[in-house]
Amino acid sequence: MATIRRLLDAVLGPLTGLIMLMAIYMVFMYVPTDKFQGIVQRIFYFHVPAAIITFVAFGLVAIASAMFLWQGTRFWDRLAHSAAECGMLFCTIVLITGPIWARPIWGTWWTWDARLTTTLILWLIYAAYLMLREFAASGDQAARYAAVLGIVGAVDIPIINRSVYWWRTIHPAVLVTREGGSGLTDPAMRATLLVSFIAFALLLGWLIWIRNESARLQDEVDHLHQRLLSEHY
């Protein structure tokens, strides 16, 4: 296990940085400008991967929370907490980049569109999750309450995904259509989106790894502290 940790510490960070630089180069230098939306369309290469990675992160919160409720081990609780923190980062990116695109295209920074509203609800649910972890009394009971919230919150993910089909909405349903249009019809656009997605996925993995290792080391420090106190008294 120690060997795997050293390998991940040595490889994951530089690999993430390399692919992220490649994605940034492709977004601003390689991919052509969309003929309908103009340069603002380039924000999709950040917005869309961030949205997908948000779902992955919060889905991981739900899975790890369920495993914690089942097995009761600190490993799953740490993983859920770490994934929730990282998911909030990516969800915030989604909520920032979306209005930047919407202002020149829709003529407004925000509208209570179904997908926008349900995404904001997702952000609020996991903000409450992190507040519960921060301010509730430490212990197994608080962790279990948070695990339940982490599972319930993930129910909003499929609702966000299908909202453009279930309700009347102006949010784009797809990026590439069979009929063409202003979607990502150019192969360079699809390649750029793919590289951006890989970069964001690696970034999520790296951030969760760092946060989880930090929490693990903190647990070891707390354990040693409690042990010293018990031996002293």
C-alpha cells in the first residue's frame, strides 16, 4: 500500500498538470471558433467536463456514504467527505461558467431554467452536507447523518440530467446533433472536449487523493494524541 501511495504521489500530480496544459492549449489555440456562438463557445470545454465531473464526484459521495453506513469504516467516511469537497469545487465552476456563456447568448446572467435550478439545488444540498460535517459534533452519529444526506443528495443528479427532456427549458440538451447546427460538429471540437474531460477527471482524482491522504494523516495524528493522553493519565 505504501508503494502505491508513493507512486500516486509521484505520478498523479505531474500527469494531471500535463494533460491540463494540453487541454488549455487546445481550447485557446487549436480548436476553431464556433461560427454561430463565437469565442464564448470555448467556455463549453470547461463547463461541460466540470458538469460531468460534478456528477461523478457526488455519485462517489453517495456510493462511499452507502458503504460507510454498511461497514462503518472510517475509510469510506473519509472518501465520501473528500469527494464532497471536490464535487463542490467543480459544481461551483459549473455555476460560474454557465452564466458567463449565458450572458451573450441568452442576454441574461441567470434564468430559472429547470437544469440551472436543479444544479443550484445540488450545490445547496452538498453545501449543507459540508456544513453538517464542519459544525456537527464529531463522532460516528454525525458521520452517519452526513452519509444519509450524501445519498439523498445524489437523487438530484439524474433529475438534472433529464430535466431538459422532462420540462420546457432553454438549456442545450446536447452538444452534437445528428442534424449538425451549432453543436460540436468539427472533429477538433470533439477532440478538445475529450482531452478537457480527461484533464478534469485526472484533476478530480488528484484532488480527492490529496484530500483523502490529508484526512488519513489527521486521523493518525488524532489517534496518537488520544493514545498519549490515555498513557499520561
